[in-house]
Amino acid sequence: MLSEGESALLEKINELCKEGGFKIAEEGELLSCFSKGGQKGELQRLLGDLEQRNYIEVKYAEEGVYCLRPLPEGRLYFEKLNEARREGMRRRGETFALSALGGFSGALLGTLLALLIFFLARGI
């Protein structure tokens, strides 16, 4: 699992490289993905971590200009993350539906049992 900074940076790189292949990006462009605003040293550390984990490939990094691209593992990361979210939502939907069905069935059976008792008591 990636840290928040790594995830934000990888998402920015994937966004920049939609068409595939290498993309030249300026440092400010990459730093803009951080909510607090990042620093050059932090950016280089995160890029190194992502490259080491085979999420991205950095062709060169000179004077605040980077040539990089996401690798297949980097693109699949967000697809797997979205799939896990969808699976969680599906499970919550199933749980809700089964709970509602169980509640409705219990109420129906309780009502039928109360009616049965009522009619048996009147008939006696």
C-alpha cells in the first residue's frame, strides 16, 4: 500500500501520461498534487520510492524538469484500488438488502403469529 504522498504523486503522473509513453513534467506541476504543498527533496524521495517499487520509470531528472512515465504496475494500482472500493460497496449493499429482508420477514411472521393468537383466543 502506498502512502498518501506516493498515491497522490502516482495519480498525478498517471493523469499526465494518459496517452502513454514518457512525459516531461516540471517540478511545480508535480508538486501541485500535494495538498500542503511539497518540497523538492520530498518530491525526489517519493519519485525514488515509486521508481524502486516499479510503479514509474524516470528517464531523467535535471534542474526541476522530469521525464517520466507510469509502468503497468503503476497503472494497475488505481484499478485494483477502485475494484476494492467497488467490492466493499457491493458487500454493503448486499448486507443492507439481507438485513431489510430479514427485518421485513420477522415483522410479517410476528404479525401473522399475533393474528393467529388473536383469532384462537376469540374462538375459545
